[in-house]
Amino acid sequence: MKDLTGLKFGYFTVLEQCEKIPYQHRRWKCQCKCGKIKIVDEYNLIKGKSISCGCYRKQLVSKKMTKHGKTNTKLFHVWLSMKDRCNNPNKKAYKDYGGRGIKVCDEWQNDFMSFYNWAITNGYNENLESGQCTIERIDVNGNYEPQNCTFKTTKEQANNRRSNIIIEYNNEKHTLMEWCEKLGLNYKRTLRRYHVMIKGSKYIKTIEDLFNETSLKRNIILTYDNKTLNASEWSRLLNIPQQTIWDRYNKGFCVDDILYQGNFSKKLSQESR
């Protein structure tokens, strides 16, 4: 049997043969070009299946990642995050992307510059602050690929989420957030009223009720201590002026504060200490 001592295989230099294990290929103690010692199967050495301790592959990856000189750019991290969402089951977002079968096209998966060139000519602005310009899939069930992607602001992208509430009203169809902007309504307050409506409210029965500003003042719906009542009913039950309930509600106070029966100014003063 040939002695491989002193021979070179890729990055490996063979130092000596290891103790023979019955019914297995001979193994050799090798030193990699980087200095690391590794035990390598003779078959893998001769067939070129093992050429380094792993440093050669790392060098290839590093070279591929740095040849464009853009590894410190925001767009490079957008590219990495996009691939992580689709390829890495350990990432929190994977269940909503790769877990649903969404993939990154071959053109972008292994070539950052291909992604970079597309992004620069399709609305990406490197000068915007991080998070202000994000990649969006036009079809939220489709893959990351040139024909299905665009760059939009965070606000624009929020209107394309699968979880959005889509409402058709006056022959127009928009998300609830877009309707609130269009009609000048408070989004959180309207969202709260929407969920009350779909549960079967006797005060908010239609989309007209939901968007009616007069109805907003008349039919504030609050759930507290397992009771769901309107402002008038809470006013009578707790002996709080209805206008006070409306004022607190309109300022965005939580339900506990809206229905607080004591000296509210004193309460705020104590909490601020």
C-alpha cells in the first residue's frame, strides 16, 4: 500500500498514518495550510473530497461576499434578512415566509450584485434611514423575485399585510388604516369599534356607523370588568359625566383611566411622582 506521508492534497500535507481500524479505509494525520491538524480518510484525500479543514470553503464564501465591497451597506443586510426569512428555520420570521413555501429566486439567492442592481433601479434609496424603505412582495403569497417585488416605505408596506382589515365602502376598497387617513379618524379608536361591531354590537351595526363621526361621539363602546356598555350607560352606572368619558376617550386614555371615578388630577399627580 502506498505511503502518503509528505504528499500534498489540496491544502493538506500528510504527516503520518493513523492507527488502522478494521474494515475501514486508512486514515492519515494531515496538516492544513492554515496550520490546523485533522484526521482524514484516505479515500477522501485521493478522490479530492477533502482538500482542507474547512478554511478553503470559508475563504470562498468570504471572497464571494466581499468582492463587491458592499457588505457594510443597508441594502446588503436587507438581502441577508430576506434570505434568512426564507431559508433559516431558526429565525422567528421563518414561519411566515419559508414556512409558507416562500422562496428567494435563484437569481438573487446566490448573487448579491444581481439583487443590488435590481434594487437601485426599482426605487431603493440608500440615503433614507434604516427601515424607511423596505422590500415588499406585490403578491404576499408569492416569492422574492424581480417581477413580484418593489420597494416601499414602512407605512405603505403595512397596508399590504395579510392581517390587514379590508373594508369596502361607497364602492371603494381600502384597508382600515387607509380609511382612517382618508376620513380623518383615529385608527386605534376605530379599530376598537370595528372589533366591537363584528362581535354583534347593538350600537355599531354597519360600516356607516363605524365611520360616522357623530356616531363616534354618541356610541363610545367600552369593555371593562366583563361588561360592554356605551358611554351613556357607563355614565349612569358609575356616575361619571358622559362628556368626561368622551374627553378621556378622545385623548387616548386606557379604559381604566376613562372610567376612573376618583379625583383624576390627583391620580395623575401621584403616578408622576
